Amino acid sequence: MRGGVWPRAAARGNIPARMSQPAIEIRDLTKRFGPVIAVDGLSFRIGVGETVGLLGGNGAGKTTTIAMLLGLLLPSSGSITVLGEDLAKHRYRVLPRMNFSSPYVDLPKRLTPRENLDVFARLYEVSDRKARIDELAEALHIDEFLNRPLQTLSAGQKTRVSLAKALINSPELLLLDEPTASLDPDTADWIRVYLEGYKRRTGATLVLASHNMHEVERLASRVMMMRAGRIVDDGAPTALLAKYGRRNLEEVFLDIARNRAPDETQRNRTPDETQRNRAPDEAPRNRAPGETPREAAQ
């Protein structure tokens, strides 16, 4: 960092040369807080341009993992490579190329959204700060309150300002913690549309930590399920639904949180659950008047 300013982000023209590398590669990552093991030997790769959901109950290790990806926490052991750089050795090369959004991390409340965004635009050496702020303000519908003190805004308005902050440097890697928290359904929907469009336009990689299972099913092409600091399952949402015999990710989440194995969930399903999960082409035909269920199934 030169004089308190991040080095300029790598030119977009350099991205294709790195496409063969994963956006994130973690090997044997562990984080201990005294006797507590918060992250326990994680290993995974995330490809460039993927949108990956990182799911788990409270205390599963999601926040600690994200904090280590951001360089805010040092691992107890293991390695993290982000956008081709060893985070332990060269984090100042990669941090300008990534960003993070969370409604639970406050921006300075006495500043306006414009002032907050201008501070971060300066830190990331955005070339035309005003144009970039105005562009994001229009796209995320924060222009109406851009010049009001942050402390006067609603929770949903602050969430959108936080997302604008995360996009100020057009990051190649975007880490999102509950990106639509406190938003009404309509606003949450077009925010998801915007994120999908951002990924298509830029080829960015998105890592999404959320308890909104509908959101994860919609945005993520891959889901990693965490419990007790470990990844206990990893796959496409459709693959996980099929594996656990469930209708949605919330049911899969509950199975994993409650330590139920896939074969156990299949065995323990009630007849009603079996019927609800049956594929449309497997559903029994309508019974004729007076026909018994047994006769209809034959």
C-alpha cells in the first residue's frame, strides 16, 4: 500500500491469461481460537466465473472462512491462493481486485452514501470517482438518498449502499454476506438480477453466504455445505436435491445441520413427503370414479 492507497487493480486485459487458474484455491485451511477449532482442514477450489453458495448453520465456520479470504484473519495453518496470488505473501496484489459486502458491517454513519463511496473509490484508485458513484447510484436505486447521512437511512437502504461499496472497484472476486438482507421481495429480486448481469458482463466470481435458500438456489451454480468447520457436502443445487431426495435447499440444509445422512433422509420420508417429491412424470394417473388407489397404481 502506497501512502495509504491500494495499488491500482490489475487491468481487465490481463484476466484471460489467468482463466486457467482457479479464482480461489484453499488447501488444508485451519483456524483455531484457543481450544476452539473454527475452521478444520478445509480444501476446495472455485473456478473463475463461478457463483458458489457457502452455507451452514451459526458457528459452522462461514464467517471465519470469509475473513481469512479477505486477509482479516491469519490462518493457523494451510494456504489460500486468490486470483493466482498467495494471500499470505502477496495480499496487497490481490485485495484491489476483490471486494466484500455485508449489511452487518457498518460504514461511517455520519457520512453520506456519496461521501462513503468516495472514500472507497479513492482507496481503490477508481479513475473517475464521480462517474462510477453516479453509475452505481442509478443502478442500485440509491440516488434518492445519496446525500443524506447514513444514520438516517433504513436497514434496506444501508444494504444497497453496502453493495454499492462492494462494486465500486468493479471486482473480479465478490464476496457477499446476506446481500439482500432487510430488502423487500421486489427490491431483493432486482438486486439478484443486477448481480447476475454483473457476473455475465465481467466474468466475475461470486461467493455467496446466505440463509436465504431461495436466493442461493437462484444465484449459485454450486453449493458448499459447512458444519463444525468442515465442508460436509459440495455440489450443484439440483444434485444436492436429488441426493437427499428433497424439494428445496432449505430441507437439505436441515438434513445436514441435523447430521442426517442422505440414505437416512430417504428412509425416514413419510408417504406424504414421497408423494410431494415425486417427479411429475412419475405421479400416478388420476383415479377413475370408484377406482381404488391400488387399482390406479396398476
